[in-house]
Amino acid sequence: MLKLFVIIAFLSGIAYPLDEFKLSGLQRRLNQKLEIYSSFNLPELSKRVFPESSHHKVILDDGQTTCYNRSIDILPHDGTAQFGDLIESDFSSSCAETFTFHVDNFVNEFFVIINTLDALNPRATVYNPIGGEVSSCKDYSTSATQTIHLICNGKSLHGTGAYTVQLTADFKKPCIFEIRAPTKLTIDGGFVEDVRDDDVQQIVLATANQGIFRFPIENQASYLAFKVESEEFPVHPDEVHFYTNGLFDIKMDLITRYGCNTPHITQQSYNCISQNLYHAKFRGYDSDGNRFQRIYDFNCDMSDVVFTTPSGDVSTTPARFCENGGILYNDTVS
């Protein structure tokens, strides 16, 4: 019988059950990212370059863009599930750096998650917008290489605005951190090659804490179209930042589309390579003018391979497997 370890954290009367399988899954995912980022020898935050432009881009004009195939209603994902949606994330080569993240009107409680491979006992100190230390209401971990701080009633007690998180560990070795928060302000969308295309939700079932449902195709220019849940004036997005292998790649402005269920779209196209890791950081403002951020990973799908038959006599190797559900019977495909 599988042992189920359940941690219940009460946040303003709401219970968040976190079983050991979800915790181990979170640790495994972050460790995989950390291994990849470490292999690239990413520089410390103070030594990073933040480019403002990218190659292979197409910039849309400010003319009116109308969708030709308005999609069915977008199925929003659950931004309150598990640890909540990702608000901020970054990599530190020494696990001894300070980063900034934003708390908006749609964020109250949040989790600070720090993972390392061998720095041991990673931890964080959080400071509110005026520099006061923010105490956690619960700290827990699954091992000596992961720590999770739960900040209860952060907005209620410390207000909205730019917070800072200071990382530390027993040894100065690489670590990765995430700020996650259960929230009703979420992003749902996907990549399209045609700016009039509204078919952004090709992954049928919405996944908790994941807002991108159609991925770009390798080496094909595409635009990121999306909608914002809980978007009521003056709440609005104003830009999207793309990251490649943990490093900032490009900032893109947005334009508005009409007759679409995903009215926001990047003004510039984006090209990707399938071997890389990507995430998009959506930024905007809430009703009080606070900056909000939501981050979602996305894949770069490989383009379809086109096979051509060369002229002349060619010896071929019999098929060993079938695609698309076919079954192989004695060297014949059905």
C-alpha cells in the first residue's frame, strides 16, 4: 500500500493538500531544469545581458486585425491548483543572490520554492516593498536539497508591489527558485502562424497552472495570442518576455485583435529551436496599477518531416514500426 503523506496548509480558511507525489514531482522537474541551466554555465544576475531585439522577426503594423475563425470559448486552466501559477522564477549560480518579484491584487498567499542539487539546505528571506522582512507561516521540505516557504496573507499584511527574495544555502553552488501563488488572474492562449488565427487551444484538456495550449513549430515564425482571465478595465497586459534556456531573450509589445476569443497577440513573431527550453513571462497591470506577472513554459515542436523518393533503383529497409496507431503484420502495415 502506497504511503500518502499529506501536508495541509490553511490559508485564510482554505486548505491546500500537498501529497508527497506532487512534492517529489515538483522537485524532479526543478532539478531537471537546474541540471540543464547549470550545463550552460549561466552567469550571475548582475552579469547578464538583456537584449531588446531578436533575429527572424516579423513586426505587425498597427492596423486592425480580425480573426477569420473565432474559436470556441477558451477553457481556462486552474490557477489555484497545487502551488498556484508561476509568478517568478530564476537561476542562481551561487544560491546567494537577490531577485525581485511582484505581488498584485490577485495574489495574497504565495509559496517560495528553492531547489538545489548539492548546495544543501537552500532557503530564502523575503522582503516587502518597503524593505521589511516577511515571515513565513510554514516551512517544509522533502530533502536537504529543497525548501518551501509558505507566506500567508502576504498582500493583506505587507501590501502589493515589488518584493525581493534573498537566496542562501550551506554551500555556494547553483540553485533554482520559484514564486508560486494561487490566483484567479491567469493567462490562456497559444502560438499561431497567421495573426488572424484564433485556434490556440489545441491541447484539449486544460492543465493546472499551464496557460499555453498550442506550441510554436521549429523555425516557423509565429505569434503568441492569448486572453487574460479576470481582465476587467483597467486590468490589462502590456508585454511578453521570452526566455531561452533560462536567459532573457526578447521583450515583445502587444496589439489587440478583434472578433477573437484571444484578443491579445504579440506584435512581433518568434522563432524557436526544438532542443531549447522556453518560457514566456506575461506582464501587465492590475486595477490599482500594480505590475502583475505570470509565467508559463512551452515546448518548441519539431516541424513535419517531408520524405522524397529519389529516382533510380533504391533498396529499402522493411518497416519495423507504425505511426498514428497502425499495426505491423509480417512486414505489412494496416
